[in-house]
Amino acid sequence: MPVASSWKLVVIAGFCCGLSGCDALSGVDIQGAGATFPAPLYKRWYLEYYRRHPEVRVNYQAIGSGAGIRQFTADLVEFGASDAAMSDKEIEEAEKQNPRRRHVLLFPMTAGSIAVCYNVPGAPRDLKLSRQVYVDIFLGKITDWNDSAIATLNPEAQLPDLPITVVRRSDGSGTTFAFTNHLGAASKEWKETIGVGKSVAWPVGIGGKGNAGVAAWIDQTPGAIGYLEYGYAELLGLAMARLENKAGHYVAPNLASGRAALEGLVIPDNLRVWLPDPAGAEAYPIVTYTWILCYTNYDDKPDRAAALRNVLDFCLTEGQQWSAELGYIPLPALLADRARMAVQNIKP
């Protein structure tokens, strides 16, 4: 990954380092690991909780959803985090490996949009990309920024004769799952040739670790295009494409279009849901919830279980006030209440 020159990238790196550098304190230490997508918000939550309850310290390592699920399944952390809800198979494996922990619980904590960002000198900051165009870019079928398919959609733009450099995640990622889940819904070719997953065999591009790594590559590489969480893109001031949604409208990623994507979505009792291609006219097409992963039984560490339960309740109530300012979509009140009820199943 190139060395980031932007001070904003330094802000993100510092913000996501957590409290692990603080002096050791007596009290309760809770370990968590997983998704980079919600990391800025999670770090804010844990810092605010620490300010109110300095006897409780949450150390969250933003290592990617895939690695977070693996550490959670190996019982190396008290909680995991993933932008892709665990599958039945993953839940079965975690419960099989950790019979003492009994059952896996998933709590939706926030939601956010996945922006398609680019670095094209001289181009508008809100290029229109049709569903076919952005799929073809990530398939490696459109390779230059002045390609007629892009130029036709943006007749006023001065597009340079510049090769396209696709940037994607190098680590197992829930952001990748949500992004490829959408591409699979938008394109039969993508679904049949590349597929959907936290990691896929990308036909083109260079990899960056975490959302911050992808952001750094885009920021430093003229001609780059990649996908990352909207809050990162907003903080860094990266250009973000307006994408054609299922209704045929070109929509920019923001809080309003993200909320529109979630309207009317039915959440099942297990609180797991996927939203590959929302149908609303004003809906941004790539939006996902993100989950905290816990077990029901922590009888060998009751102090941490009680503290974890209180931390999560704080995040689902008072903590929601910080979602919007960091680029995330606050949970609807009814869903937050359902998640709070599920949190009470964590038993010391």
C-alpha cells in the first residue's frame, strides 16, 4: 500500500487504533475483532463508554470480517464483528467448536452504504455509472476512463485517456461480501463467473487491506476506482459515483439514500438479513447492516459478560446519536429495541 500523504488518512489510522495504547487499568477488558466497515463508529462508541465507565475497556481490532469470524469461532475474543451476517454453516461450526458457549447471537448495530470511489484528474466528483458500466469495470471489460460507455453517460465531463486501476480488498471482508452480493444481483455474468463472498477471485485489480487500505490506494493512484464504506469516503473527501439503482435512477451515496434503501425491509427473528439490490426509486443500490457476534454463555468470565451486555445496550441506545455524523445510518427504533432484547440473552 502506498504511503498516505493525506492528513485525513492519518486521522482514520489514529482513530481506529483504539484504546490499546492506553496505560493498563484495573477493571474489565473486553476483546473484540472484525469488520473495518463500522470501525470508526465502534471506536467512538467504546471511547464514549470508557469515558463514562473507566473501569471497562473495549479493545476492538479492525482486522476484517473474515478474520473477525475466525477469531470469534476460535474463542479468542469476547465478540466478533462482520458486515456479512454469519451463515448457518458458520454458526454451526462456531457452536460445534465451543459447546460451552452454547449459542451464537447476532446483533445488527448500524447500517451504511458502500461507495464506489475514484481518482480521475479533471473529472466531476459525481460521475454517473450505469449498472452495466460499473459491473464491466470490475470485470475488467472497461479499461480506460475515456471509454465511450462512460463518456456517453457523462457528456459534460472531460474524461482523460487514463487506464482504470481497480482497487479491491485483499482480506476477507464483509464489505466485499455486500459489494459482490450486489454485483451478483445486478449482473448474471458476475454471479455465474465471479460469484459472491467475503473473498472472491477478482479478475482484475490491486488489493488493499481494510477500508483504510483501499482508500489509501485510491487517494494515491490517478485512475483508481474501488469500493469502501461511505463514512471513510466522506471523511477523506474522495469522489463518489452516482450509481444506477434497480429503478433506473442515478443515486449518490448519503444518509438519505441509505435510509431509502432500508425502508420496508422485513427483519426476521434471527436478525439476519441481506439487501443485495433495493427497489426504491430513491434508494442507493449498495447498503448493508453490520453485526456484532456474541455467544449466549460466558460462565467462565461473568464480569466480562455483564460488561459486554451493558456496552452493547449503550451502543444500541445512546450510541446511535453518533452514527449519522460518522456517515452511518442509525438503526430504526424498533430494530434497535429488538436487538437490545436479544442482547439480554448474553448470560454470565
